[in-house]
Amino acid sequence: MKPGVAFLCASFTLLSVSASALAQQAPASNLQAGGLKPPEAVQTDSTPNPSTDPQTQTEVQLDRAVKEDSGRGLEFVALNAEVGPEFLGLHTLKADNLVDSKFIDSKGTGLAVGAGLGVRLLAFTVGARFRYANFSDFALWTLGAEGGLHIPLGRLEPYFTLGAGYASASFDKANSGFSPNSAHGFDLRLGAGLDYYLTNTLTVGANLTGDALFLSRKAGGAVPTTADPDAMRAAAVYAADGSGIGASATLSAVVGLHF
């Protein structure tokens, strides 16, 4: 064998042995070669953080609202009845011969009864109310529209009302023989109250209202003829038109139904 051929064979044999040794020392799969390294496995927590996750915060608020809800649901129609004392002065704000106070007491305390019917949209109500009050020398009734703002607080519900309508005072009850024509006009009312829901449909509560009454009377009526100076003065009063601006305050106990 020539020396050159023998040298080549020995070289290939040496390279083969070296490659086999390197292959046994290296791992089967080394991704770090050339500076490459696979990313670390990311540990994920499937449980959201209530303090940072918007969806979780919304769910918490909804759960709290469900727990705090009174369970009444929406209301669409409400009706109630009321009874209580009313103090009224026909000449409280202005006196222009509406009545002669010598024979007809222009102020007094009487028993008032009333009823209301309305519809409700969320916290607002609109409807009508009738009220009749009976005094010693006269009777007064009102009929008008009424709007309200309600503030639900669980079973308790405070509210505020504003109303306006027609008013009429009749003097037929006077025992003096003087019975002038009835007075008519309009009524403005402000009120505040509180309802307590015994059930989802039944409430009990109280209501305080203040009214301004703008009344006028036409001349005439049952006026006896007498020589008494006071009677003659009263006859002169009722022979002419009269008017007055009165005021009243009413405290009522209220029972209501809500649907």
C-alpha cells in the first residue's frame, strides 16, 4: 500500500472516531445551540381578581343589588285612601269679604277624607286626588291633578308631591241663618309623606300637605232681613261679590294599594 493512501485511510478513521465521541456527549435535542432558548412555561391563574377585573366587579355589584332589593318589582298603578285632621283659614292670606266672620267662622279644624289614583313610571307618579273636609260652619272639597317623586329605600319610601286643581266651599251648614252662595276657585298643594310596604302591594303611611286656596263668591244667597246691626252689616257683605286667599294644613294617615 502506498504511503499516501495509508495516510488518508488513517485520517478518515480518526475523524469517524472523533465524530462518534462528540455525538455521544451532546444531548439528543439542544435548542440552546446558537443562543436560542425556548420560553419558560407560563403559569396562568384562571381565577379573576375581583379588584381589577371589570366583569367580576359588575357581577359583584349585581349580586349586592339582588341581596338588597326588597323584591317589590315595578309598579304601574297606585291608589290610596286618607283620613286626618285639617286646619283651614279662609282669610289667612287675603280677606276681601268672602264671609262675614261674625256669623260664619272663617277658620277651624275639621276632619278630612280623601282618595287618590295614579300611574307610576319608575320614581315618578302622576294622577288625581279628591279630598273633602268638614268644618263647623262650612265644608270644603278639592279635586285636582297630582304629581309625585318617590325615593325607594327598601320597605320605606319617602315621597314629595305637587298638586293643583278645583276647590269649592259651601256655607249651607251655618246655623246663623246666613247662607251665602258657595265660593269657588282653585287650589295649589305641596306635600311630603312616607309609605311603609307591609307587602309588595299594601302600604301604610302618613302624609302632610299644605294648600293655598284662591276662592271667590258671587253676591246673593240666603240672607235674613233683620234690624240687628251685625245682621245688617252681614247682609251688606253678601249683597256684593267677595273673595279670599286661604291656607290649610292637613295631616293624614294613608293606606295604599300598588300594582
